[in-house]
Amino acid sequence: MDYKELQSYMELSPFEVQFALTNIAGNFRDHTLLNAGRGNPNWIATTPRQAFFTLGNFAVEESKCNCEYIHTGFHPEKTGIAERFKEYVLKNPDEPGIKFLKNAVDYGIDILGFTPDSWVYELVTGVIGDFYPEPDRMLPHAEKVVHSFLIEFLCNNEKKECKYDLFATEGGTGGIIYVFNSLMENKLISKGDKIAIGSPIFTPYLEIPRLNDYELVEVEIEADAEDDWQYPDSEIDKLKDPSIKAFFVVNPGNPQARSIRDETVQRIANIVKNDNPDLIIITDDVYATFVENFRSIMAEIPSNTICVYSFSKHMGCTGWRLGVVCLYEDNEIDRMLSRLPEKEQHQLIERYESISLDPVNIKFIDRMVADSRSVALKHTAGLSLPQQIQMTLFSLFFIIEDNVNYIEGTKKALNKRMHVLFKSLGLPLDFDKTATNYYAVIDLLELARDRYGDIFVEWMIKSYNALSFVFALADKESVVILPGAGFDAPSWSVRVSLANLRFEDYEEIGKKMLETLETAYIDFQTNY
């Protein structure tokens, strides 16, 4: 591929580049394709899935019990359904996931105080999915379960007295889009406003603010690669500027795979308190559960934070599309709505008056639900009920099941893959308690400098495009990794996903990366 063609790929999202790389890498029969591009994990949580399908079997039996027509059932009866579930468990002790399912039901009753019939009825009707979501924002028992999960795993079991409203969404990215749309619709951010973005960051999040729908001005808050990808105080202090309306960050990060240090989160909290009280913080915490004792920004600054979480990564369920938006019940964003100028208040009354007798006092999170269906179709809003039930079971699996082997097993798998990759590349690796180990960011210039010296690095910069390496790796070695520049990482860096291949594959990837670099060095020796 010539320089001009490579240059054209520089304008594309790295995920679009990945498709081109995969096509190139898959053309060789004598190589096994090793795709470490996308972050889709190669593990799944089996027990909560088994429980879901067994719950489905019970639910279908319930629907058939009063129906004389073949292939047909009616909506299950609520009265006595908890007792009938107990009988089902006793009669079917060997059903897949039945023990966990029973424990999940018992936890809801004994610990969360659910009324037995109401709880089991929600699970049964939800898994069948024969009604629209009601309430449309989230099922009531599901919301309380997921709330407990978020408090334990995103807030490190602090803030138990805090109450967050939840909105179940089609994955984390769906949640992010709903957040941005509603902030715009409700005049909390406008075209031309400044929004700070923690960088490096998941590529689409760089692209969203630039779209014609938003036309926001980006202010980068740049992490320091030399300090384990943490944000320097000087960068965080940019948030003191009151013209910055929002701070958008992935925590722990993608691609840098680090959580923000507690002292930095405290610094952000002080800025909100003393310098920029209307700053809206939007945090994507999808990788939170891979960090020991993780503490989200929403735990420190609940009043100003919109948190988005997705179950996709740790549960291995990207295809389920399970996300949730969290907003503190007593939040500054609702108060900002009440302080809007009278003209804008009137416009919003007109927008929402068809769905409420009191449109002025609709919470922001409920406006998000309405906006997700262009208001007029709010009656069809909400995440599908089967999805909400699987999300509930995933949450309970983390809370109550003997899940240490699963949680620690996934963490150990990532840690092992990271060490194998770095060892094969001859790079040092220090322990970092903020690391998820989900991705590795490799600086190719540093790798080349360590092996071949500064003169070669200078020649390589002049002779090759920054994408040359990843395309050569795909073309010659059938290995797919992504260019870091697309994530706003250094232009000669690459992102390697550690989630989707076996650990021995990462040794092979490291070797092939060095072989590709060696090819460039031979070219240097010949032509320099």
C-alpha cells in the first residue's frame, strides 16, 4: 500500500481501519488470523445465562398452565407464583443454573425486602417479554438490584445512603448517545459550547462532539503516558474554566486501561465545588469491575455526574447490549433545568407537555427516556424486558454468587496475557493497581529505539507512515492491532486488545511485531 493510500486511512476511525486490516490479514491460508483489534472478550459468564434460560422454562410452563390450545400460552398469574417457583426448584434440582436462580430469588426477598410474588412475577413476565417495559425507564425490582450492584462495585460499597435513578439502555454506547441528545434538547449544552474530553479515549467519543448534531468545541484533558496515563494537575485545572460545560471521560480508560487516581478525582471534586459548580461530568465506567476497590467519579461527585455502565465486557455479553445510565436523585442537572431562561423553559414545556401534566418538573433522566423515542413515542420506550432480566441476573451473580473464581479468573487471564505480551517484546512491566490490563498501548518508537537506536527511529519516521506498521503486520503476519493515533494516543503507538485471544497468542503477536520491526531495520540498513 503506497503512502497516499495509507494517508487516506488516517482520516478513518480505527475501527473502520480494523475492517481493512482484517480483510488483509485473512487472505493467507498459511497463517492463523490473530485479531487483537476489537475489545470483545473471549470469555462468558455461564451461570447467570443458565439461570436465565431455566427461568425462561419455568415462565413458559407458567403461561401454559391454563391454556388448552397447542403452542399457546396466556400471561402468567401473579398470585402464588413465588410458591410455584419453589415447587419448580424442588422438582427440577438438576436444571442448569437452578441453584443460583433460587439464591437470586431468595436474595431479593430476604436482603432487598421484595414481596415474593411481585419479585418472581417481574422475573417471569420479564423473561417472557409479552408486555412493553413498564415503568419505561426500568423495571422496579431490576432497578433496585442493579443499584445494589453499582454501589458495591462502582462506589466501593460507599454511599449506601445515596439513591441513584437508573435508565436501562441498549449498551453503554446507547446510553452515551441518549445523554448527549438530552443535554442538547434540554439546552444544557448548545452548539459551539466547550466540552472537555479525557484523552486518550474510545474513538467514537472523540467523534461524537464534532458531528453536525452537536458541533461542540473540544478541550483535551491529556493523560501523561510517562505517569501511567494519569492526568496531570495542570490538565485537570483546565476544568476551572466556567465556559467548559461538561467533562467527558472513560474511567478506567480505553485504550490506556487505567483508572483515575483518587487524588485526581478529589481535585475534580474541588474544582466543581469552588470553580465550576455547573460542570456536568459524563463518565463511562464499563471497565470498572476489572480494578480492585474501584471508586467511580459518581461516588465522589454524585450531584454533577452522569455515569454510564455496561455489562458487556466483564460478563462477555457485547451481543446482549446491556447498559445503564445512573443519575443521583438529588442532582445539580435538574436544578440547572429549573434555572434556564424563561424562553427556553417555555420551549421545553411545549416539548414535553404531551407526556406530563407537569412538564416543568420532569427529571432529566425521565426526559432522557422520552427523548430516546422522540417524545411522541415515549409509550414504546425502554430496554426490552428479557434484556433487563438478564442484566438483573448478571448483577446478582456479582453480588451473591460464589463468583471469586470468575472475577479473579478474568483478571488473572488479562494479567497473564499482558505479561506474556510484554515479555515477548522485551519490555518491562511494573505492577499498577489502577490498571485493568484490558488493553496494552505500545509505543513503537520507544520499542524501536530500545532495539536499534535513535538514528533508526529518525529514519523510520521519515520513511514510513504511522499506519505502515499495522498494515505490514496484517499483510505479512496476519496480525490485527489498532493504531493508537485514532484514540488520540501518540501517533506511533498501537493498541493491543488483551481480552479476545488465548495467552499463548500474545506471545506470537509480540514475536511478529518484533519481526515486522526487524524487516524495517533491514530496509534501513540497505537504504540508509
